[in-house]
Amino acid sequence: MDEWGDRYEALADSASLQSAMDLVRAAPLVLGAPPAAAVDDQLRELEHLEQVGLRTPLSVLRDITAYSPAAAVRLRLRLLGAAVVAEPMAHITHAVLAAGALADGAADALLGQLRALRSADLGEGYYQVRLVSEGWLAACEAQGKWVEEKEYSLRRPQIAHAEASSKQ
């Protein structure tokens, strides 16, 4: 195990990710080191073909901006290259929620909050947020690529049914 709690041979879980985040927060800052956000901003400014050349299994989600209420999930998203926000914002492309978010109303509450944010921020354009379960993130990690979201979508059945009916 290294100084950050990484075992290298065992898959990370929420508890080990939280422990690693605690270790990072407690570590002294290295003077002169560029902040990670500044490096990430520089990478985002590269032309698309340059970005593709820099892709690794750890940057497969570089083109998304994601929100999750769970700190461990936000860390996992960052590790795959996503831009991550700690609070819902109008411009997010993905919201990664627990599988039970439909049943407990969290998905509907978040959609309402995002609609309100987007209507208040008409100047930035329209973003269609993909609400997905944490299973989508696990699939991206396991396959080392951006996995199609449809299978992991957290959409209300009547909405999905209405869309299927309109396509016929």
C-alpha cells in the first residue's frame, strides 16, 4: 500500500476512495506544483485531435461535465477525466445517482432543480442531462471506455414509454 492508501491489486470501493480523499486533504501542499485544475484546463484547451492523442483509459470521460451527490463517485468520475461539479449546475451533461434515485424521488428532485437552473441561465444554451446510475460509471471503469448510457438511464418509465410510442 502506498502513502495514499492505494493497494494496486484490489478494486477501490467507496470506503477506500473516501479514505484516499482524506489522506490527500491531509497531505502538505507541494510548493511550486501547478494545481490540478490548471493542468486540466490546459488539456481542455487543446484541439480535438491533440486530445484524442492524449487519451488513456484514465481520460475516457474527458468530454463530460458531471454531478453526483456522492463524494466517492465524484472522485471516480475525475479519475476517468470528467469535469466534476459538487453542486447541480445548468451546464452539466451527466448526473450519476444511486440506483434507487427513481424510487426515492431523488432523480425527479434533481431534474426539477436542473430545469430551474437552466431556465434562469438561458444565455448558455440548452443542455440535455443524462441521469444515469452508478452502474454506468462502473461499466466505463471496467471497459476502459465511454459506455452507452441508455442501459443505465434513470428515467421514469412513463417518459421512456411515451418516447417509444412516439417513435412508432
